[in-house]
Amino acid sequence: GSSGLSFYQGFWCPSKIVPNIISFQNHFKSHDQDIILASKPKSGTTWLKALLFSIVNRASTSISNTPLLRSNPHELVPFFEFTLYANNNKIPDLSNIPFPRLFSTHIPYDSLSKSIKESKCRILYICRNPLDTIVSHWHFANQADHLNLISKWTLEEFVDVYCKGEEVFGPFWDHILGYWKQGLEHPRKVMFFKYEDLKKDTKTQVRKLAEFVGYPFSMEEESLGIVDEILKLCSFKNLKDLDVNKHGKFMPYFENKSYFRKGEVGDWVNHLSPTVADQVEKLIHEKFSSSGLTL
Ligand code: A3P
């Protein structure tokens, strides 16, 4: 359509990456040790990538010399559909990636490669209050129009797109509920995180994350303050102020700095009128009230 999106397997996806998704679906072979971070765009993906990378690699790379200081988190935990399977249908060679391999995706659960569902790999899912996600996404889309994503829209128009379920990787309710259900049915496979919980009690959530992926913090590490060091390293301010995240691009389309805007809960009140917010709240109630998930 005119938004540069195509409807594919029940979700809206940038037309340009449909071939990447098909290639991923046909060729990606998952390993039991893989860890896959899934999300809707603007839900806290970058932050969770930084935390996951730090947790898994803390024994091999000291905090003072971690690649996170030199690389955007999206380079360290690559997207299947934007980076790995983006080379004109050439199947990427993933054989040199050390285990556990860390990957990420915005693809809904149902459309993941079959082997992800069949292996014992773990999936982390992060979701965020849709009002904040919309506001965050609108700011982001206004900076990055190279994929032909929605950009010249007013915020109110953008809200309408979301409410129709026609945003990138939308409808958001199907995306979130798809992973939510898997988390309920297969708690050892899918762990569900909320951006708001991560903000409120980062330390508890990070311990939970470390345990889930098989890298729990030892008593010794706790007493050495390793958890706090990781929280500090991955804090909004610290990541935002790194040279690598102030300059440069992540793929040709996205500037690294566009992944670090404000990093707060509830910023939507500064952008959306009560009437518009009410429209979204009603939709959230309608779609999520029977799921047991509160957003
Ligand atoms: P805002 O636009 O509300 O600031 P994603 O990584 O999924 O693209 O999500 C981007 C959102 O996460 C942006 O939200 C961004 O500022 C926020 N973010 C990025 N790094 C963060 C961090 N370390 N802590 C908290 N929020 C962070």
C-alpha cells in the first residue's frame, strides 16, 4: 500500500523486507542454545538487547571493555529480518557465531521459522504500554523514512493507523497476545517482559532474565556488585551518551541516536489529548481484558 507496508501472514510488514522474512522462515535452523528477543518496534528492544548481551557475555568481556561501548546493541543482537537475511536472498553463514547465539525479531510468533518452535531455544518478549509505544514510534518514524515507513503523518493520524492495526508489525494486539499465550503455555520457552516493570525495578527483572537464559548471578557476583554495574552500563543515559550511539547509522536507514529519545514511562500525556488516549484505552480494554494481561 501507500504506506510501504504489505499484509503478510496476518500482519503488516515493510514491503521491502518480505523476501527477508521468507528467506528466514525457510532457512533458519534454530539451536537449543539460541536466545531470541522478540518485540514490537519501540517497546524497549534496544535496552533489552544491551542487558541480554551484558548478562550472557559478562564472564568473557569485562564491563570496562565490553563491545557495547563500541557497537549499537542492534549490531550485537541482530535482527533476522533486517540484517541477517537481508542480503538478496543469499542465505547467511551463521556458523561462526559463538553459542549461545543472540538474535532478535519483530516477526509475530506464528510466523517465526518452524525450527524456532521445535527447538528448545528461549524467547524473550518485551511489550510496552501502547500509548507510549505509539508516541515513541511516531517520533522514530519521523526521523527514519528511508524504508518508506509512515512518516508524514500527524500523531493523531498515526494513532488511527495503530487502532486499525495497520502499523509496522501490527496489529499490536495480535502481536502481543500471540507471545503472551505462548508464555502462559510454555513458560520455559517464552518469558514475557514489560518495559514498565523494567523501569520500575530493573534489578529484579535483570535477575529474572539472567536466570531464564541460564546465566544466573552467583552470590559472589552479587556481592561484587556486578548486577549494578550492568544496570549502569545499560542505563538510558549511559547508552545514549556513548559516541557510537550519538553518531552513525544502524543499517542505511536508521540513525543510532533515534533509538534513544527519552526513555520514560507515561510520556504520552505530553502528546495525546484525553479524547485520543481514551480511544486507545477502549481498544486496549476490548482486546486484552480477557487475556489476563494488563498493559
Ligand atoms: P522513547 O521514544 O519513549 O524514548 P526500541 O528499542 O524497541 O526501538 O524502543 C525504543 C524506546 O526505548 C525509546 O523510547 C527509547 O528511548 C527507549 N530506550 C532505549 N534505551 C533505553 C534504556 N537504556 N532505558 C530505557 N529506555 C530506553
